[in-house]
Amino acid sequence: MGKRVAIATIGTSGDVRPYLALAKALQDDGHDVVLGTNADFEEMVTSHGVEFHSLGTKIQDWLQESRFDNAISQMKLHHFPQLLREGQALVERAARNAWAMSQGADAIVVNINTSFGIDIAEALDIPVIMTAMQPLNPTREFPICAYEVPDLGPTFNKLSYIAMNLQQAYYDMPRDRVRKQLMGLGPRKRGGLFKDSNGNNIPTLYNFSATVSPRPRDWPQTAVVTGFWFLDDNSGWEPSPELQAFLDAGPPPVYIGFGSMPFGAERNTQLLRSALEQWGGRAIVARGWGGINPADLPNTVFAVAEAPHDKLFQLVSAVVHHGGAGTTAAGLRAGRPTFTVPQAYDQRYWGRRVRALGCGPAPVRLRAITPEILASALYELTNNKAMAANAATIGKALSEEKGLETAVRFIETTIEAAEAGARRYPVTG
């Protein structure tokens, strides 16, 4: 019999698309699913036939504010206190809306941005499944990937994950208010991102591929790496006549896009213009909502407002992007050599993984990149035959994985175990 599953995620498009793919896969397996996320993505969610519930947030409006851009792209630290206060308000609003959404659910699926779902599960006495798009369970094998930390050796690598707990503690304050005011729960005695209030490990799904990021050997059994959760285009997108004419006019271009976080749009436009002129090749540039101005780019460039990566990447020779988990996965799945230009968070980690796989040059931070560096990377992407071969091999491996199927089985097993009265869910890592 199908179950009612609530899924909660907030963030940019890359933080929502994998969970929409999961929702669709659960529905296809006979379950009743509601996806709670930013109001920005209601149309995207409903267009795939999934029930939408607003968590009361509009993350993209917030990210477009100048002080967010200045804080991240220019490291203007005086903006951070206000941003943290606003972040707390976003979390509390999302928690209250997620509480309403979860009534009658048999399980709730959350991530680090919606960890208040752990409290909701406790109050409703239903299982919670934690998820993550990057490796976050502490390990001795490498330091926390959310920060630019070098390898510190086994002991200090594991200790580096304390930083994540300290950051999370700031957002625990609105969680505690909601626990008391809305859920009738007392303060948490124990817990964390991967443990419940009794100290038990929470079943955790990692929606990336072990081919790209191998599973650490010292992770708990409850942490399962499934493979990527790809949301394929359902719009029937095809190249416009203008884009098709551009594609037909020369060799396959390189895709260049810096993601949906609008950091330093004016500088990025100038950087691209100079780099493309030095390189001399052809490119498709994603404007994004960061404001890259195609009028300022050479005529060897075609600008697209938006296009599905699973289709667009089949038309290009290589990809250059910010290193988000979803875009990295899409580029590698298409078998394309990749150069990452990280902005923040885990993006540098994925760039290092691309390099380690032999699929692209070493990542260079957006704040540090120059036109010369970008031009050199573009040349290597389009001329290094070993990179192309490695990317093709990884692409074939990813196309054969069944990440969504593994995730659905995991969730079903977890619900069954909880209904049978298990205190610790018998999942296999």
C-alpha cells in the first residue's frame, strides 16, 4: 500500500530539482507525495505532476539582494550579521509551514537546510530520512567539503566537521521556538544533523555517485550513497531556430554558466568577454538571473536565458560552471570535460573531484580567476583528448546508475521498519 511522504527542501534550483525527481519516483512507485519548497518553484513542481506546498520562502529574491552579493563575492563581513538574522527568519517560517504540510505523513524527507524536519518527525512519531548532495557525515578520509580546508590528516579531518555543527547551532534557535510553541516538545537533549534526540543515527541518503565521490569507509551503516537523482526535462525543449543556426555554423561550442547565485554579475561579464576574445572559440553562455549582459560579449557567443542541462549539454563540447552538485552531475553524465569556477560552499569540492577523475583542470575560485586563466582552461577543455576520454567513461558509468530507484527502496524499507516498531532502522550502507 502506498504511503504519504513529505519532502522538504529550500534553496536555489539546484537544491530543489533532485527532490522533485525523488518525488516523481516515489509517485511512480505508488506513493502519495507532497514537496514543500520555495514559493519560487511552484510552477516547476506542479508541471511535473507533484503536489506543491509553499514553505513561505522566496530564496531567489533574497539572493539577488546587493548585500548578499557583496557578502559572498567580495567578502564584506559587515553584511553577515543581518544575513544570519534573515536566515533564521527564513528557517523558522519554513519550519512552521513544513509542520502543516507534514500532518498525516508516514515519513518526512529533509536535508541540512530543512533539518527542522527531525523535530517534526519526533512530534508526529514518524521516521525521518536525512539527505545531502555532498558528503557531510564526519570522516577521517577528508575534511568537511563545505569550506576550503586542506587535508589535515585523519584526526583533524574528522574534527573539521565540528564547524558544520557550530554553524547549524545558530539555526537551532528558531527550531527550538517551533518545537515548544507549535509541536509541544521540550528542548532537545541530544541530536545533530545525523542523529535524533535519542542519539540514534538517522537514515541518510546521499544523492551523488560513488563513482564521482567514493563513500568513506568509516561512515555509519545508515549512510547510503545512492547515485545522482536526475530530473530530466519534461518541457519538450528544442533549440530555437537562432540557437540551431549558431550550432550549425561551426564546431560544437563550450557551455559557460555561473549558476543561479548572482555574485558579481558585472565583473563576470567583463571576465567572460576578455577570456573569450583571448581563446577565440565558440561558446553558449547562460545568462542566469545574475544579469550577464550578452550585448557585451563577442559574436562568437550565443546567450541563452534558460535551457535544460540534460539536453543542452548534449550539444556542446565541454562545460564551464560554478561547480554546484547538480550541474557537475549533469556535465559528467553527458560525458563532457568540465572546468569549475567555485563561488562558495561545496563547489570547490566538486571541482576537485572533477580534477581527480581526470575530467577537467583544477578548479579556480571565481574571486581569483582571470581572463588568462579562463582562456587557458577553455583551450585545454577543447584540446585535451585524455580529458575527453575520461569524461566519456564517467558519463557512461553515471548513465547506468539507478540512484532514484535505490533511494525509493531505502525510503520504503525505512518506513516498513518504523511501522514494525524498530527503534533503529535496519538499512544497509
